[in-house]
Amino acid sequence: MHKLIRFFRPIVRYNVSHPYLVVTFSIILAAVAAIFASRLTVDTDIANLLPESNENVQALRELEQTAGGETPMQVAIKSPDFEANIRFAERLVQESLNMEYSRTGNPFFNRADLRRETDVLKDNALYLATIEELQEIERYLENEIETAREEANPFLVDFFDDFEEEGDSDEPEIDDFRESYDEFIPSEYPVNDDSTLVVFDLYPAGSKSDIRYLEDLFSSYESLVERLDPESYHPEMEVQYGGRLKRHLNEFQSIMNDVFNSFGLGISGVILLVMLYFFIKKYLNYQQADEKYRKHSFLGHVLRMPVPVLVIGIPLLISLMWTFGITYFYLGLLNTMTSVLFVILFGLGIDYGIHYYARYIEYRSDGVTIEDSVIAAYEKTGSAIIVSALTTASALFVLMFADFRGFSEFGFISGIGILFAVSCMLFILPALLVIFERWNWILLNPKSEDYESRALIKRYPYARTVVTAGVLVSAVVLFFSTNLRFEYNFSNLEPTFPEYEQFKEFSSGVDESTRSNPAYIIAENDQDVFRLLEEIREIKNENPDTMIDEVEALQERFPPNNEMAQEKLGYIAEIRELLQNDFIRDQQDENLDILRRGSQTKEPLDENRIPDYLKNRFMTREGEIGRFVIIYPKSGLSDGLKSIAFKEEVGEVVLDNGREYHAASTSIVAATMLDLMRTESPYMVTATFIIVFLFIWISFGHIRWTMIALIPLIVGLLWLFGIQLLFGLKFNFYNLVVLPAILGIGCDNGVHLAHRYRDEGRKSMWNVLSSTGQHISIGSFTTMMGFAGLLFTSHPGLQSIGIMATIGIGMTLLSALTFLPAMVQFLEDRGWIHD
């Protein structure tokens, strides 16, 4: 490492000799990079966190390309007057479809779903029943006929009637058909039970990924609703709109607000801390000079408080601009996890500047010249800074090998951010020091000859007690570490949006279904549709703990060929004949009335007669009926374990002919992501630790010093796990990315303390703590503040990153300031450490 330091020394000397040229050139490059960095956007789609080669992601992309996957805007109208609601809804639909987007001249919406033509379906209801449902209807009618025949027999006495209890009847029913009937043939308008609420869908013509378009859409729609004056239709009429489309916009806006808020809070805290620390440090050093040199008042020092922020902050901002400029060209956008890296890298990168600038102040206070102080600070701190930066960057770069893009993109951006930060601190910061010294903005004088710097305590106190206590705590945590838990409930990691929740409550009760989060499989041909239905139902029946509730395809209800159509017409003819039986022909019954009307089909039904509201959910972009096999889970899939179980059953389906199909849904993609993270995380953490170990070993060249430098990291991680166990904090797929980062960051403290201790020699640990201990404390606090900005976000997943990182870095700092010096003192006392 010393060879590397000597190799780059001429660059530092050149930068000191030509400071204005170096700073100007760097700022110009940063300005160009900033132009591209400003074009970065945040992608909130979790499917994009998985590699495109993943089969379930490819299936989801195919589904979006085939079916469209468009998200409608929902509009809810409520008042006690049904007629007024319908009149306003029809007027609003008409005006909505006439709205134009001023930026493009195109309409905002291309279609609406309000009135539903149900007469055709009621007249042909049995044609849309499955063969199993038709057979169920036949059994039901035969039972009804037999029951009516028995009741018509005056000599029949049922001796068992008194013994039958309610609910024990085994008589055939048509529950499956009625459930399907109610789903396919709803009311004419989408209303609630008492007809006081109407909810309809509007389908946007633009893309939901165009955030500006969505903002303009909702702004224009608000104006439209106000102009139409709902209260003129009924004094109590309320209108709300939004749904999942508005939630998508709210989610993006929330993340952007979180980015800016965390940036503002984190950076404000870092700047304030750096200003106060260096103000106190420089003022105390200034006061130690001879009185004849102390020409500036206290106010002069106060006015120069921002100077350290400029000296360290300018190189840091330059590095950040370079980082995110390259990110734009390499990745093109940010994801939910990487969207907050700006503030995190600000807290990480500033550490290197703090160490360099603090050591520079010490040399200048000892009377060393500006240029020699710059070179000496570079040579003395450069080795430790480069080692810590390379270990941190390498540990983060390990994440790039993960298939999970939340890991890989986080590792890429943060890794190059660290390298740019340390480069700017080692080569641009010296030029700034020279400039500010020339402008007399840095007030430093040599210490008085009468001042003697010495440690009041030569040894670290209570070393054995601290070591014993630290080992015991670590051992207890290690023993209970199997109790650490992972958060599988996705809903606990997603933000809640009051506006969306309010709309859900307001619009509840209309077309509500217990079926949700279905998975889709697109079959290649009609034969495979039926093979898939059979295979999936077999999977369901063979698994007593199955997560599959139902599986359906339109081809089961709407025959794809004439042979199947004729088979279905045959069943319908038999049902018509049963309905004409004398015993039930004149019987008044709701089910029989539905069957009488729905059994009139005598020839194949043309698909053009199927209403759009029903056909649209099964249609492709080309306007054809798609070969979609739809699989419904038994319960909600917000529980990651249930989501994984559902994926294991239907994620990949292999037919008898050897053809493989992969199911598509956001829940399956989320389960795949969770499964991938569980698989990759142990390898990522292990690889990161190996990289950290190797870099530190190469730096120190001795296994004993390597282990000493790793003490804060190992012990700090164990104490972090102890805090998690104590307060019930769980790992999740957001904060798992922090563990490799803590491994890279947490080793810095041990590296800096061990390097300085080796330079100073035995019995110097207290002096090392009074100098380098301050530097690592401020460095760790600034890093913690960078992460702590995430604590104030509205996103629980991002909050968990902030909590995990802040506690983890805090514990590594605590162990560096307590356990490491105590262990070194313990080893010193036994003669295991030599000068």
C-alpha cells in the first residue's frame, strides 16, 4: 500500500502547485455529469429488481405485451338518489372521453366502463357455463323433478324428515353456476347494494410511467369535476376518483419527497456536525499558539466556520456528480433501494475528507508548511484511507454479482461512489487547502514552544473488565442468534397512502370479489389451455395445503371450436327438456327462472355478441380472445411465505407433452425476488467478509494485526444482532442490502485505529483515541446521519434501511472505542504486542 501512496505522490504535488487549474477542471467535469444525473428517474416496479432472464419476469412481460396490463382510473359517485348518480356518471363519462391532453393534443382517456349490456348474457347464460356446471345443473333439475314428484304423491310419508337437520342435506345444488353467473352477469350499472354508490373505470390513453402525464391528468380531472358541479345533480352528491392509478402516482411522489427530505435532513446534520467539530478543533489549536500570532478574534473564527464544509464538501459533491452521471449512462434509472444513495454516499464519502483534513490541521499546528502538511497528511492518512475505501468499495462491488438487482445496482452505485469520493479527497481536497490558505480562510498557527502535548493516561483503564464484558455479551448474542427473524409480510414494508385508503373505503361495496392477486399463464394453443386446467387442478387436489383456490379460462366457457360448441349445445338441449317436465314447468323459483331464460341458445354464440365489459378482461391487444389460464390463490399473498408457496405450486407448470409454462403475476415476481434474496444473501455476506479480510491482511501484512483491525466489525455486528433480538427488529428484503455495506463500512474504524497505533507504538492507545478516535467518531456520526435521514421517510422499507445501518455503524463505532482498545491493552499487558 505504501508503494501505491508513493506512486501517486507526484499527482498530489502537481495539484498543490496548480490548485486553480485542478479545481476548475474538476468542477467543469462535475457540471457536465450533473446534467446527465438530473435526468435519472425512479422506477418503483418490483419486477425490474429481478433479471430479465428470470422466467416469471419474462412471463409477466409477455402478459403485459399481450393483454396490455393497463391500470384504470376509478371514479366513485355517491348520493341517496340513484337516478341522479347515473345522470351525473353518464355526463362525466362523456366529458372525460372528450378531454384532451394539451401537451400532445391526444385524449386523456380512450374508453370507459359504466353501463353493462347484460341481456345477451342472461339469454345465453348456459352457453357460458362450463361442462361441469352444466352437469351440475342437470343433477339439480333431476333432483328438483324427483322432489316435486314425491311431493305430488299423496301416499308418500317421509319417516326420516324429522331427523334431518338444517345443513345436512346432500341434495344437488347449483352453487358453482350461480357464483359464476353472478360474476359474469352483474347488475346493469356498477352500484352497491342500496344503489347509492356508482363506481366506473376510465382507461388512460397515456402510460402510467409518464409521471408528468399523470400529474396533468389528475389536475385536469379535478377541474372537470368542479366545472360539472355534482351538487347541482343532488345536494348530497360526493365524487372521488383515483384508485390504483392515483396510488402509483402517490408512491412515486412519496419516494421523491422522501429522497429530498432525507437528503435535506441528513446533509444538514452532517454539515452542522462537521462545522462544529472543526471549529472547536481549530480554535483550540489556535489558542495553543504564541500570543503574538493570535491576531484574529473569536468572531473571525465563527465567520470561518463554513470553511471546513467547503474544503470537504466541494470534492464530495464533485464525486457525487461523477457517480450519478455514470449511473445514468450505465443504468439509466434508479430503483426504490438506490433512490436514497445520494444522501448515503454523502455521509460515507465525507469520512475520508474528515480524516485527511483533521490530520492536516495537526501538522499545521505543529508548524509544518502548507505544502509539507498536505504531503504529510497524504502519506500518513492516505494508506489507511485507501485501504478502508478499497475494502468498502470492494465489499459493495461484490453485490454486483447478485441476480437481485436491488443488490447489484446498490453495489455498483455505492462502490463507484466510494472510489470517486476517496479520489477527490486525496487529489482535489489538497488543491482546495492551498487555495483557502492563500485566501487566509484557514486560521492555523504553530503551537507555542511552552505547550507540550502528552497523554494524561498511558494505558486504557479497566481493559480486562471491558474485554470480559464484551466477550460475554457477544457469546450470549451468538447463542440466541438463531432467534433472528425475517419479515415476510410485504404489507408491513409498503407505505400507506391516506388518500388511497380513503378512496377504497368510499368506493367499497361495488363489484367486490373475494378473488384477488390471480396468476396468469398464456397458452400457445387451445389444447394446452385445457391441459393446463387439468394439470393445475391435479396439483391442487394432490396438495392438502394447496394455495390454489380456483383456476379458469374463457375457453371453458366460450367453446373455441365447433365440436366443443356442439357438445355444449347438446347439454343445453337436455336442460331445456328437463325444464319442460310437468313437475317443474310452472314452478316459481329464482334458479329455475334463470335457467329457463339462459337455456334458449340453439346455435353457437358469436363472440361479437359478448359485451365488452366481459370480453375485455380476456382480450389481447390485437382484439382477439386470449388463451389465458387464470389461477386464483386461496388467500391474500401479502404474506411472503404464502406467496412463495403459491409460486412453488404454479410458478412453473410442466405438461405431459413436455411443454413448460411459467405463471405471471406481481405476487409471483415478489415471491421470486424474496426467494432469490434468501438464497443470495448468505453468499453475498460471506464473499464480502472474505474481501474485507483479504484487503486488510494485504494492508497490514500480518494476521494478528488483521484480526485486531477486524475486532470492531465482528463484535459490532454481534452487538447489532443483540439489539435486533432485544427490540424485535427483523431483517427484510430492503435492509438486507445493508449487511454487506456495514461489513465494508464497519471495518474503517478498526483499520484507522490499528494503523495509527502501529505508527505510534506501544502504550499509545490513549493518545490514538484522543486523535484518531475523534476522527473515526466524527466520520461514523456523519455516515450514521446520512443513513438516519431515512428514518424520517414515509416508506417503511427505507426506514428499515436507516434503522439497520444507523444501529450497525453505531455498534461498530462503540466496539472500536471500547472493546478494541481494551483488547489491545490486554494484549500489551501480556507482551503479545511489540513495537
